[in-house]
Amino acid sequence: MTAGSLRPNRLDTLRVRRDKSVKTVLNRGMPATPEPRRAVVIEDDPDIRGLLVRVLTKQGFEVTEAGAGFPGIEAVRNTRADLVTLDLNLPDLDGLEVCNRLREFSDAFIIMLTARVDELDKLTGLDNGADDYINKPFSPREFQSRINALFRRSRTPAADEAAQNDLRRAAEVQQSLLPREEVRLDGYEVAGVFRPSRSVGGDFYDWYQTPGGLHLTFADAMGKGMGAALIAATARAVMRSVRHDPDLGNAFNLASRSIASDLDISGSFVTLFHARLDAGSGKVSYVDAGHGLALHLQADGGAQRLPSSGPPVGAWGDADWTEADLALAPGDSLVVVSDGVLDVFGSVEEFTDAVRRSTHGQPTAREACAALLQLAPADTAEDDVTAVMVRRLAGAAGTAAP
């Protein structure tokens, strides 16, 4: 899923072979893996239950699932769960009754999930012992943030310091993934901006110049902290490893298969947008794996959002992605942003219009990227905010600089 609520454009996801030298550098100095926390998901909808299990597994929980109230209560008792997600509309017991029974023997954090939006339902749920309450449809990123907030309340000073150290290391890894080389293409401007969230997510972008143009990768690994940063590093390394394959679709699918089992083991996925620019013609060939936040901005102020060509990498094992292309005319731009920007808006249409308005008329690609960053102010954004622009200058021939 992309940001906001559960949208039809699901962000699903690839297995990557990790180069030993990359693993050595990234894992150096990492603390020993702590004992996993335990969670129980009590939810009768199998699709929502599967999503919750995936998110919690990525967050480091050992997860037990139950499709009804009575087996859910037993699962909490048997696992001594630290966290319970509880649907209010269950086939055997009302969720509020389940909450009451759990509070007789468990001090686990309880997050209620329901389609009931009435304020009375919310207050009743909290009065019955729930710690938080989320309405369906919900954002997986909001769900992760709520979990993190609950567990921060009970941290000891030592645990909090360890968590902060982990975030600092994750931020260092994440920053190391951003491109250091400047792209110099006659007739083009290339710019990117990145602002990490306080919890450090899995956003990154990467570019490198080729004899005929440019390769660009833009990705978002699900999760937070060091786990997301390592997945992002793996995705970057694998995408670079297939750079010499002339067939973009084949290269992308090969890279995706190489990372898929790593993602499956970690219960994670990565949304990826990978593009190749032929500078002379302005042709951009691309593959969009569940990202869905790339736009073709026309010189006259029009905007077209590029559709995804498949699910996120790691969402399911038998996925294939198809190559598409667009033509950048003089004055046109390719813009790719993260869902940290999308989260600000109520719909994809509002988001698309805001990107179009904020970038149109900006004198440079760098200033356009800065304007995109302002769409999600730092004091309110809960996720990484990232933006990249490739602009073809008006009236330029468009050839690679020597």
C-alpha cells in the first residue's frame, strides 16, 4: 500500500543476493538481536489479518493469528502476548467483550481496529481497557507509528538509549545510499532532496550517469530503523548489479527475483521505480513496482501520473513487471516523490494537482524539489519525504556531457 488509507493501488514487492562486503560493512557494530516481542492478531477478515501479520512481523514481533474472539483469548493467554490487535466485529464475541476478558489476565497493549466511526464506540473501547483505536480503512504506516508510540511509553532508559543508537546507525546507512556523484547532462537538470523522519524509514534514491544518459532508482522499503535501512541498501546494490543488461524489463525482473526470498524472510516489501533516460531522444524507459508516485509534468503545466506495472517487490513470489516508456519533450519533467508527500492529501488527485502546482514555473529542478519538500512540513510529517526531478530544458538538444 502506498500511504494514506488502504488504496486500490497496493504496494506489494523482490529476493536480493547480498554481496558479502556490503553485509560486512552494514552489520559492523550492530547490537545482538533482542528477544522478539509477541503479538496476537484477532481479526476475522483474512486479507486484513494477513496485512496485520505482515506489518507486525516486519516490526520484529512473533505473531499468532486468530479469526474469532474465543481462540484469540486463548492465543493471548498461551503466548503471553505483548500486543493485541482486536477487531470489534467478530463472529462469536463482540470485540469489547474480548477486551474485557483479556484485561482479567493480560497487561498487553490492545489496539482496536474497526469500521465503527461513532465517537461513543471509541470512548467505550478505551474505557474497556484498549490502549488505542484505529478506524478502517487504515494506513499501515499509521499502524506502525501507533505501535511504536505505545512501546515507547514502557521503555527503560537503557532500552531507549539503545533504540536511539540503532536509529542513528540506520540514519547513517540511509544517508550513505544517496548518490554522491553529480549528473551532468547537456540539456537536462537532475536534482533530488531527502528528509528523514524521526524514526528513520526506508526511502532512498540513486542515480548514475551512462554514456547515453542516466539510470534512476527510487525506492521505499517497508518498516523503520535499521531493518528498513538494510533492506534499502540491498535493493540499491541489486539494482546497480543489473545496470549492464540492455533489456530494462528483464534486468528488473532478474533483480526482483534475487531479493524476493530475503524480503519474504523479513516479512517486508519494497516499492521501486527504476528508469533509464536516453538523453538524445528524451525517451524514458521505466518499471514501476507498486510505487505509483511518478509523474510526467508537461511544459504547458499538465501532469500525468504514471501507472504501476505490478505489485511491490516481495509482495508475492510469482510477480512480473513490464517495461513502459514516456517521451520528455523540451520543457517536460519526470518527478518521483515518496508517500511521505502523499500522506498529506486526502486523495491521489489532490496530491497530483499539488505536485503540478508546486513545481510549475520553478526556475530550476533543485528549487522545484525544495517546493515539493514543503508540501509535507517537517513538524507534521511522520514519514521520510523524498523527491527527485529530471527536467529536460526547453530548446535543448539533450546529449551527455563529456
